[in-house]
Amino acid sequence: MLKIPVSAAAISSACLLSVSAQPAVPGFDAARATFAHDGEMDFDDGPGSLSVSRFELRSVLSKPISPADGLTILPFFEYEATALDFSDTPAAFPIGDEDLHSLNLSAFAISMRDGSPWICGGWARAELATDFQDLGEDDFTFDLGGGAGYRFNEKFTLGFGAVVLNLNGHTRFYPGIGFDWMVNDQLRVGLYSPTFVAAFSFDENWLFSLRGDSSGGIWNIDDAGGQSHSIDHSSYRLGVYASRRLSGNFWLTAGAGATVGNDIRLTEPDGDRLFKQDMDTGLFALIALRMKTW
């Protein structure tokens, strides 16, 4: 039988989270280490391509904290290293190869009352996303989210919510909806905005899934002249995944598929666009060691 804490499904359904903060659903992870590589994505309107390599380390900082009846808080830490590698770009191309880093602290708060079908949640995050060349206020962002879910029965929950990103800079607002549907003991389908998952379990040691989720990030950099800019890379992954239990709560996951909707932008810290390059569909591969929640 597929198992996932109701709190994890609720907060993911209720809050549209950014890629680096969003929990894996189904199969909520207490900790995971992931390496992913997006192969060459050719530029749409000229010579050049981009490949992306990413290492992610994510973990809860403690067991769930319950400061009051029906209220649960989960604090998280995440580190991500991203390498952008460009090939065959013209001499005037404004972005070069970059080694980028992101560190963030986030917390989820989930409220569920006995006998009530409503589940309410909130999320907050502080992030440092940078090339570590010259740290300043543009390298830090603060985000908030919230929403609610309604549990119609033990098999189906509907959620809605929104996030506000970059409160101290170019603020963006994203609403979202989601659902979690346990079709039977082997099949689970859900939309955890912006992630879609259809997962099938043959037994308690294997899990297979079709999944679509957003990828990319926003980092502050300093150009050759010392000016502060932001690199904004967007992508959406469509892939197949297989997970195998290694021992107890430890699982190994491998996945592969295509990246679509690829683009990269150079912007001012206030959001004004300096440059945008769309890219063709590419391929990706991923491997992860995961520890599921206790």
C-alpha cells in the first residue's frame, strides 16, 4: 500500500511551492540527496546550447513539532549546487558558464482538527541564491505561502492556495490548486501544484511513477563589471521513475525523461528583463537516495 502522511499531502496540495522547496509527493522524504543532469538544450533561434548539472541535499531539521493541539511544524534545510554549461554560444552571448549555489531554511505549518475535514497550512522560506562572488542584499529572498485542503473522504482531498515569492525584491504571486486521490491500494494520482504524479506500487519494496514537475531556479550574480544581475532558468520535467527500498526507510530512486518549456533569462534585481533565450526540448536523468518520513 502507498503511504504518505496526510500533512504532507495537504500542504503540497494547498500551497504552490517553488522547485527547491517542494516536498516529493507521494513518498514524502524526511531527507534526500539527489544528482540530476539535463542534457544539451539547443537554442531556438541561433547557435548554442545549455546543459545543467545539479546536486541537492535536503533534510528535516527535527521530528514534527507540535506546539498546540492539531498544529504541526516541520523545519527544513536545503543546499543545492547548480552548474550551467554553455556550448557554441556567440561571442556576444551575455551569460557564461556559472557555478551557482542555494541555501535555504524553510518551515511548514499544518493544522488539522479531529473530526474536521479541513486542513490548513502555511510555508515560509529564507534563501541565499548566489555565485558567492560578492554577497549583498540581492542574494537573499524571503517567501511565504498558505492554503487549505478539504478531505472529502479517506481517498480524496482537494486543495487550493498561493505563494508570494521574493518579498524583498521583485515580488511574484502564484495561485494554485491540487488534489490527492488514492485510487486503490496500488495506485495513487495527484496534482500537487505544479507537480503531477501517478504512482503505482507492486509491493511494499517497489514504487513506479510518471511525474511532471518544474525545475530551474533564480540566482544573483555579479557580471565582469561588478553589476548585480539575476539568472532565471525555467524548465519542466516529464519523466518516469523507479524506486526500490534498500533497507527500512531508505530508498534508491532513478528517473529519466524530457525537459520542456526551457528558457534562461538575465534580469535586473527588480525584475526588468535584459535578455531571454528559449531552448528546445532536452533529456534528463536523475538518481536519488531518500529517507522516507518516520
